[in-house]
Amino acid sequence: MAKTRRTTHRSTAGKKLYAVRDAKGRFVDIQTYERAHRADLAKKSKAEKAAAKKKKAAPRKKAAKKK
């Protein structure tokens, strides 16, 4: 599934908004830029998840013992 495209608008209070439209051009979702951006940052991509899994699976080296 292709990523939905968001268009930006301004609210009457002047806040930046993200609007998602369906294939017919109707609004599906409207969020403030601030909330949508925070959600984007919190969500991990497939590449980030794979890298974390690979790093976790790698064997850890033990520290040398002090004499």
C-alpha cells in the first residue's frame, strides 16, 4: 500500500494542519502538524527495526578480567 499523501493547511487560530484525503478527494483525517510530526518521530521504520534486531542478536564480547 502506498503511503498516503498529506497536504498542509492553516487553522483559523493559525496552527499548521496536515490533511489526508481519500481517492475521491474527501478529507479522511486532519491533525495538527505538531501531533502528526511527533507520531512520525515515535514510529520506527522497517529498516530501523531490522537494524535493532540484528544488533540485539549479535553476540556480546566479554570484558577482560582485571588482575
